[in-house]
Amino acid sequence: MYPLYRSKWNDFMHMDVKNNKSELMDIATHDVISVSPRKTIIGAVETMTKKGFRRLPVTDPGTHKIIGIVTAGDIINFMGGGEKFNLVSKKHNGNMISALNDSVREIMSTKAVTIRDNNKISEVIDTIVNKKCGGLPITSEEGILRGIVTERDILKVLCKNPNYLSVSDIMTKSPHVTSPDARICDVTKQMISNKFRRLPVVSDDVLFGIVTAMDIMNYLGDGDVFREMTTGDVSDVMSVPVRKLISGELYTTTPDESISRVAKEMIEKGVGAFPVINNSNLVGVVTEFDLVKALSKEQSQ
């Protein structure tokens, strides 16, 4: 999924998270692509879309020190989900094309949570769980970007050990949902206000699909957004029904499935969450974060 990242994956079966018998840099992604704060927003989005990245570190061009990070969440916030939409509505008077050509420094998160390259894996897991971060840039003592580690990287380690919990033990029950005809602007607001990365899409009590922050960002990065525009105004973009963004196969699981098996399936399918179905009804959602939290808790005991 990340073709320009070089991962140093060794034999996961020999990794012992509890006793820290593996170094962080042995599982981290190396050669991380980063961008300058002067990069345009659309340029950053195109890079993330093309490479399948949920997050993109922003570094100083001279020192290579990390100064921020832009995520899929920042992009949907900018598109109308939250306060970063002020860049479009106020500075650029509602002109989305103009705003997309502004610099990424305008929407990046400057307080990026990072970890040191000498941290233990158990410390990384604690940071991911406690800070609810999907990925952490790794820096040297001088603050220079050295790599990145994600929930999925950690999950690849944790899922190798046996676990007897089921999906029903850790899933989010009765999840928030949206409809196929909901406008993108409504979905982005719901995601940002509730701190969701994804929403199941339900029509007449039937699961239609799942829409993610990445789907919405891809709408920009793939150029589809420009085909919808007639005036360049943000309303052209954000009034599109979310059904147009849903693509690909829908993967689901059941409440009684083991979380170790689900973790392996998520890794295999390259997705960050499974809707949970029981008797043809949506009863919950289980995410990578849920699995990391549950598996790490079990293995620390």
C-alpha cells in the first residue's frame, strides 16, 4: 500500500512487545516522503492520494526537521468539516480552487505527536493508544525525520500472539451512520465533530458501504472534484452526495469472530475498519485502533 516506503520487517514471530526484544526501527517505515511547508494543499493531497498515505510529514527543506504533519483529517477539516474551512470561506471567499493553491502550512497540524528513534515498541503503543494517533513520525534527537510507524505496523506485531477476545468485546456498538444521499459537507462535519475517520453508509436499514476520510480526500486528489465544479465555488464541491465517493469491495465481520483473525484480515485487505454485521443488520464497527488497544492490553498482562 505504501510503495515508496521501505519497511524493515523481520520475522514477527520473534518479536516480544512486552519484553521489548525488538527495536522500533526494525518495524518502522523508512525513506518517508515529506513535503515543504510551501507545498500547495492540492500538491500535498495529490501526493497522499497517489501513494495511499493517510498522513504526510512537513519538514524544513534545509534541516529536514519535522515542523508539522498534514493528515486526511486535516484535509476534510479544510473541506468544510471544521475551523480550517475558514481558509476557504474567509481568506479565499469560498473559492475552493484558490484555496487549494494556498500553502500546506495553512492547514497542517504544527503540534505533531512524534517519537524518538530509540523508543521501545511498548512506549510507541502507549502513545498511539493514549494520544489516539493513527501514525507517529519518528525523529532523531535533533528532530530530524527518520521514519514513521503506524497502527497497522503495530498490529502486524500484535496479531501474531494468540488472543481469545471476540469482536463483540471491543467493537463500537450502535455506531453513527450516514445515508448515501448525505452531502459531503454534512459528512465532513460529522466526522470532525465526532473525531471519526469513517462512517458506515446505511439506506433503509441496509449497509450500503463505508465512507472514510481517505475517500473524501481522494475525491480531491484524483481530480474528480474539478469535474464537478461549474464556478469554482466550494458549494460545487461539497454538495455532492457521498454515494459518489464509495467504491471498492465492502469487507465486514461478525460479532463472534476472534480479534486476532480480524486483525490479520484487516492487514491482508489493507483497510482500517470492518462494519460488524449480525443477522444482516449493522451492529457495530471495529477499527485498527480498537484492535491495537485490545491486543496490547492483553499482552501487557
